[in-house]
Amino acid sequence: HPPPPPPPLSPPSHSSSATAAAQFNPRLILSQIISLQSFHYVVLGFIFQINHVMFATSITMDRIFTAKFLDIWSAMGWIDNAAVLMSSFIGSLLLALIVEKSKKCLDFSVTLFLIHIVLCSIYGGFPSTWDWWIIHILGMIMMVVLGEYFCSKRELSDIPLLVL
């Protein structure tokens, strides 16, 4: 018997693995992580500058990387607490601009938070106060929820069409 004829050539299909490979771009993901982390510290530094002008607080790296100034039981502590929470709010807007996908907001927010914990640990030791953890976890939750909201609003917005 002669060998069976080869199967007909078909155009490449868009399989799930091809789609996943197109979506997984390590260079893009790394640049998004670096962008978010950098903007996070720029925004936080800018907010601390505003606090310095408005409330005469000191300008120091300790405000970003230690728990010395975070205190949920004092008015002065809430100046820095509000700065961390405001930077998380702005971070949620940045998620919509940089990441653009609501399903990725949790991953990028947790990554930002974990990198921040590592940097805080290197700078001033592992954060060991409840105040630090409460404020940063609240900020992370806010960043995830609002980031998903802003991303989904952007994803679901109408695509403008050129009307002739």
C-alpha cells in the first residue's frame, strides 16, 4: 500500500498558546513594574514636599522607607498616613494609564507593595509596627480596587469612530 497523502496545509490558527505567548512579554512587564514603582516614589516625594510646605513636616527618606512617622493615633501621623493613601489613589490612576488591564491590577499592586517592603527592609529594617502594615495594606487594597475600576472604565469606553 502507498503511504497516505499528507494532510492539507491550513493557515495558522490562533490557538490559546499563541495568544498567551503574544500577551506574555517580560520586557513590557518589567518596564511597567519599574514605571509604576518609580512613579510611586515620585508621587510620594511630591506629596511629602506639599506636606512640608503646608504642615512644616521634615523632608527625609525616613518618611518613605520607615514606620517612624506613620501613626494612626495622632494628627501628625495622619499627615503621612494620608500621603501614603493619596499615593495609592494616584497609583490606581497610573495603573489605568500604564497597565491598562483590570485583570492585572492585583498583580502589579501586590508587586509594588512587595518591592516596597524589600526596599524598606534594606533601608531601615523590616517594618514591624501595626500602623505601617495597616496603612500600607489599606493603600494596596485601595490601589487594587480603584485600579480595577479605572482600568475597566477605560476598557469599556467607546472606541471613537471617524464620521465622514
